[in-house]
Amino acid sequence: PGIIQKFVDLALQGENFESRPEKLFQQIFAYVAVRPSAEAGILGDTEKLSISGDGTCIKTGGSPFGIRTCDCAKNGVFNCDCHRKFSDPDARYGWDSYHETWFYGYSGYFLVTYNEELKSDIPIYLRLVEAPRYDGVTAIVALSEARALYPDFVFNKFIGDCAHDNYPTYHLLNKWNIKPVIPLNKKNKGNIQYQGTVKINENGIPVCMAGLPMVYNGFMKDRNRIKWRCPFATGKVDSCTCKDKCSSSDYGRTVYTKPSSDPRLFTAIPRGSDEWKDEMRKRTSSERVNKRLLNDYELELSKTRGKKRWSFWIMIHSINIHLDARLKKSKFDFISMLDGLLDRAA
């Protein structure tokens, strides 16, 4: 209990997590793949990056039972306590919530950005952790390390699944000026800090006197608050029974909500807005990278053993994803140039 808050406190104090053995692989990956892709425009605007984070279950080729090094079995003792040899001693048991089964291995956590022009999913950060570790914990470490790895990048938005829906994560993202795009966890619905007088719905949107959700009218960065307007005055509904009771102004009633009141409900990008929906569609980019590494590159079928080997092959395949995106970009630029020449000739 409270482990995510502890990691958030460490991250805000500037503590680093330098004990990771794959640190050198991450630096190589950043140098030979991510930065050249950024220079080629594959990542888009690096001063305004939207990144999504997600974990995946990785089954190791090692056995959880180990290999006997004694002669007890020959002597008829099959349940001895003698030492055994393990080909993957760092592997652990974890719970795969998607398939609802236990697995033996590791949990991978990757930060990915999506290129809309190329329709490509581009990994920028790779992390391998113990199988039982929760994604909400790993996300704090991943974001902290990614910011240290790319000090010149500005992470504008973080998109995650409901495993990241907790107050410490929202407080951390707001402190780092990263806009959270995280769906509310159904199991966490009653956990609300907001005690204001304005009535709100389950998405954190104010509800007017007529019971209609009010219309998002922009985020006021200078005052750190979100502006909402009357749905009738903005033309979202044709009529309103409470028009005379609510406000006599043609502009309609205006309500403000502050992320500081409840950062989980009042996100800078309001839940349910068009921008929210557009960003949420990008969340699956991290899932597609997981699928590409494990299925397309057949990582699990390789029966790899050992955290260092896993980290190495994840890095190699991720570099290939970048090379593939750069090739796609070259073809895209060539076709665009050819179309331009044909238009001129016509």
C-alpha cells in the first residue's frame, strides 16, 4: 500500500533509478535509433511529444523448477531440498490479467509515440521489470528515466490505461506539466477528492441546471483552470427549460473547474471531449509495439533466458522498428515529391 506515492515522492525529489542493468542498452538505443529518428522527423515535434505507456507479459524460456545437480533421484529421493541450477534466476511469477493466467518471466514496459502521417508506432523507451510489478509503479520509474535520457525532449501528453488511474500519478504529471490522458478505473469510481458545490458527472464534466453536460470552452493556462459554457448558448441543444432560471445573458452561464481541486477528474484535456477521444485512440500504439516485438519478431518463441539477453533482443528489434519507419518515411517523401513534379508537369 502506498508504493506508487513513495515512487512519486522519490521522482519529485530528483532521485534516479540507476541500478537497472539495461541502462547501457537504453543509451545505445537512444543514440542509434531514437535521436536519428527525431532528426529525420519520425517522432514529430520533440518539444510537444505525446507518449503512451503500457506493460506486457514476457514468458521466459527458463524453467521455474530448475535443473537437478544432485543424485537424489537415482537414490529414490524425488522431492529433495538440494540446490538446483536455474537458467533464468531473475525470472518471477506474475499474473496476466488479459488471459487470466499465471506466467513465469518478466514484465516489459515501453513508452511509444505515434506518427499519424506514417501510421507508425515508434518506441522511445524500453524497460524490463519483475513479472509481478504493477504497471502503475513501473510508469513512474519509466517517465523519470525517460526524462533523464532525453532532457531536450518535452513530453506534452501521457496516455495510459486505467492501471495508471491513481492520484499520485496525476499529481506527478501535473508537476511535470504533462497532460494526463487516462481513463477512469471502474474499480476506483468512489475515490473522489472533489468537494465543490458544482454538480459534475462521472467524467468530471459540470452538469447544468437542466441536467445537461456543459460545453468545454478551453483551458486557461495562466489561471490553471478549465472553462465550461452553457450547452444552449453554444448551440449544442435546441431548447432549454431552465434558460430563464439559469442566466439572462446571451452568453449563457459559465463555470470553471480547477485541476488542483481534483486532478483525477478535472484533467487539462476534459474527458469525453473530441481532443480526449483523439488522444485515447493513440493509446493502442504501445499495445501494437508489444505485439510486434512478441509476435512479429517471435521473441517468446526464441526461448531466451536471462534479463540481459531479453533486454538486448528487445533493443535490437526496436531498432528495426525505427529503421522500418525511416524507410517508410523515405518512400513517403519520394512519392510526395513525385506527385509534386507530376502536378507541375500537368
